[in-house]
Amino acid sequence: MSIASFIAKNALRNKRRATLSILSVAVSLFLLVTLQVVLREMTVPPEDIGSALRVIVRSKISIANLLPARQRQIIERIPGVEAVSPFSWFGGKFKGDEEMMFAQFAVDRSRCPSSAPTST
């Protein structure tokens, strides 16, 4: 009797135990591969050309503070910079309900009607 025939004979002695053992190994491998894929997708940045060339700059004081307007010309003079977009994130709120947020999008504050200078 060889080792392979001995293993096959004992593995098939109890069919329920053999089936459950094979299923448990298959489920374990499936979970391991799934978790590895999720971890990789969450940690590896996207590899498209546009994302490799994009840089976001913010104030060193706080994310809520805007950069001064004079910084735009300084950033435009950096070698390799093609365009500067002065967007900031706008978070809208419902009247009377301060906890509910909506309308999360980037806006150019210099072109907003509310920030335009008024003449009196």
C-alpha cells in the first residue's frame, strides 16, 4: 500500500467529513483572497495618467481656511504646472436643520454671485 492510496482510502472513509473539510478549505481560501483584494484596492492609488498629474494644495493652518489669492500666481510659476483651479469644497445645509448636509461639490469662489463685489 502506497502513501497516496492510504490517504485516499482514509479520506473517503467518511464522505460527510471529507466534503465538509474540502468546503471549509475552499471558504477559507475565498475569504483570504477577497480580503487581500479589498486591502489592495484600498491602499494602492489609481494608476491612470490624470491622477498622477493632479496635486491638491491647502492652507497649512486648517482645511477650512482658503489660500490667499496671491498664492495662485506662485503656484502657476512652478515648473510643470499646466493649470491652477481655485476650487474649494462647498457643504450646503438645510434651513433649520444644521445636522443634515447636502450639495457637496467643488466651486470657484471668485465666480460665485454671492462673493462678487457689489456696487452701491
